[in-house]
Amino acid sequence: MMKLPCLASVAVLALPFSVMAIEPGPSSPQQAATENWLALQVSGRAASTTPQTASATERDVAAQRWVDSFKHEIPAFFEQKIGGKTEGSN
């Protein structure tokens, strides 16, 4: 009786070793470019030397715009026909 739980435990512990690993690195040139941009952003190497600040008035207006956004109800669904058109759409 005790043999089955022991075998099940061993099988569960061995499961990660049976999974094939995904080859590291980007799978496409586009993914490589994206990863490079993200790494550049995280490192701060391309950061501006000029600090970007907002005035108290700008912060107040932005905060009020955010608060006002909660006044609009989120619709249960969006009508496809009332939206804008994209390139190639009829």
C-alpha cells in the first residue's frame, strides 16, 4: 500500500527533468530588437540628462482627468459598426 504514494512522489519529483528546455534567446529579429530596447530602457543608458518635471497645475489637471475617467460607465460590449476604420477595412 505504501508503494503507490512513494512511486507517485518520485514521478512528480522527476517530472521537471523530463520537460524539454526552450532554447534561450530571441526567436526572431523583431523579438531581438524588442529585447534590446527593453534592456536599454531598464539600464537607463539612454536616459535624458534633463529632468522632466510637471508643475503643480499640470499634476492637478492630470489627477482630475484620471478621477473624471471613473464617471463614464464601461459598456458591456462594443459595437463593431460604430468604431473607426483601419487601413484595408470596408
